[in-house]
Amino acid sequence: MWDSLWLDVRLATMEEGRGAYGVIDDGALGVSDGRIVFCGRRDSLPGHAGALAREVYCLDGRWMTPGLIDCHTHLVYGGDRADEFEARLQGASYEDLLKAGHGILSTVRATRAAGCEALVSAALPRLDALLAEGVTTVEIKSGYGLDLDTECTMLRAARHIATIRPVSVVTTFLGAHALPPEYDGRRDDYVEFVCTKVMPEIVACGLADAVDVFCEYIAFTAGETDRILARARHLGLPVKLHAGQLSECGAAEVAARHGALSCDHLEFLSPKGAQAMAQAGTVAVLLPGAAYVLRADTMPPVDLMRRHDLALAVATDCNPGSSPVTSLLLMLNMASTLFFLTPEEALAGVTRQAARALGLLGDRGTLSVGKRADLAIWDINHPNVLAYQVGFNPLHAVVRGGYVATRH
Ligand code: NIG
Ligand code: FE
């Protein structure tokens, strides 16, 4: 007997090669031991519904999608940067604020002062906003500690969150996010510190699932990035990059050379970079919240990405500076309105392609037999509504690992 069976449901499986959204009308989905054991048309069920599962749910024709995946966030941090937002409205630039010791560095000060418990408490309302929209997996980066203790504390806070909320958390070490003030004028020493002290400790404690670097003219060079990624790969961790957010500095090629899972932002991407990503199977993670908040005048070259058949993921980039965003549904809309993704590409971007960006596509991201039963159930007439509506949440219920996690 299965644990549960969901009937009278329209399935947007998001599987590739099954037509738009991978739709199965008059669908049925069976779950056992937290995994999908049946996903198909109701009339192909192997028996009578009541005899197949202990619990049978009737969804009255609602739509079901895979649980949403936010594959790029900086959800754990201290303080906020509302003042900086105001300063930018008066004309200050993101780059100049960072150079003057504000921006990321002001969040570093607040995060260093916070402690694990305060970081968790501050992150929970942001996480809860994501969960309320059907998110079942979230990636969380460090990068506001920039010292051994605080980087570890951030990652511990991220891991802890997964024990007190119904969500899978994937952690990423972003020690090379900015040069901390105590290393002013000693860039090489900081890169050396990250490679030889911090990363090995984080690996030994099992605190990170991947390593990221902010490769940018205001952060770390392609050469420095190359060194950090090589070390991460040597330590057995997958890598990804903040690449091409503000300028083109060859980040995509560096990422591809190390078989990166993803390059994120990519407002700037050369044809050579796109080709390198395609060859390496590196996902392009698009972050429309940051482009919007920073009023970017260059948008990611989505046509170039499509020409190279790159997988396109979409995420919030939730962070206190460039993207104080806690709505993944809003990102679907912005990915369409700002970046011209189709609503189907946008939804694939927060399901199948987001799972791919985390190296988890074999386990989640589509409604497929054998995958985790992470499901979102919606009061909508068509999946394109998820990208169409702005500021409206049509979530009916969430199932995580087979358990009904939230119900409206
Ligand atoms: O993804 N670009 C670098 N990192 C973040 C911003 C961090 C911040 O401003 O605090 C981003 O946009
Ligand atoms: Fe980011």
C-alpha cells in the first residue's frame, strides 16, 4: 500500500520532452516513503484508488508542480541595509558604497556581532515568506563573516534552520565575497587564508555543500577565483560563481574550467563564456531581483544563452543589499518581464533547472517516479498564472518528503 494518493489533479511535471510544462491532465500522484511512486493519468492507475493508498486526497482539479527551489540566497545575515537603499536612491552607487566600507562590509559588521541564535531568528521570517509560496528547498550562502568563526557560524545557522522548518537547506561557502578590512592591502594573504585555513575546516566539519566566489572587479579577480575553485575541487566540493554581475571579467570561463554547477547573475556574458558553460554543463542562474533593485542597465543575454542551450534557473538572491527579496513567485514575474523568459522557462527555472543548479536533479525538481515527494499545489487555472500575477499567492498546500507541510 502507498502512503498517499493525490487525485483529481492537473500535473505540471516539468519533465523535459513531455510538452509544455510536462502536463498530465486528470492526473494521479502516489507517494510512498517520501518518494513519488506513481505519476500519470488517473485511468492508468494500477488498481482502485481506495485499495492503493492509506490516504487519498482529492484536489478538485487544482494544479500540482514540483516544490519550488530557491537555488541562490544569502538568507542568513545580520542587520539590514535600508539606509544604503536610501543613499542609492540619492545617487550613491553600489560599487562606491562597497569601496567606502559600506555595502557587503556593513553586513559583515552586523553579522560578526550577531551570533548563531540571532542569525537564525533574523533568517526565519525571510525563510517563512519563501515557504509560504511553495519553496521546499533553499540554498543558503555564507559570506558575511569573512573570518573563520563567523563563516562557520553562518553555515551552522543555515544547517540549523533545516531542523526547525520543513525545508531542505543546501549550504554554500562564500568566504571570497569581499576583502575583509583586516586584510586591506593583503589580498593574496586573504585568498591564502580562505584556501588553507577556512575551507579545510569547513570541509572537516561538513558545513558546506559547495563553494562560491564573487568574481567581479570590486571583489575577486579571475586569477584569485581560479585558485579558490581549484582548492575547493581538490577538497571534493562542487563550485559555482557570482559571475558577470557588473562587468565581464572572464568568470564564466573560469567556472567552466572547474566544471561549475552554475554561474549566477550573468548580466555580462561573452559568446566564449556561454560556449564554455555549455561544454561544462554549467547552469545559468538568473537573478532578476538584483537587476531590478540595482536598476541594472544591462540584462542577461538570454538569447545567447538559449542559442547555447544553457539551462536557465531563476532565484531570489535574497540578501540585504542588492536583492532584499523574499518572493520567488515575484522572481517568476520579473524573469518574464525584465529578462523575457517565457512563463514556462521561468517555472522550469525554479524547479527542474534550479535542482540542476544544485546538482540535485536526480533527486528533485520534477514530478517523476523515484524523486522526492516535494510538491506544491496551486489554486490556478494554468501554470502560466504563476509568472503572470504580481503580489498574489495562489498556493493551496505544500507536501514535503511526502508530508503535508502547509495547508491554507
Ligand atoms: O548576489 N554580488 C554579490 N553578492 C550579493 C550581494 C551581496 C550584498 O550586497 O550584500 C549578490 O548580489
Ligand atoms: Fe548573490
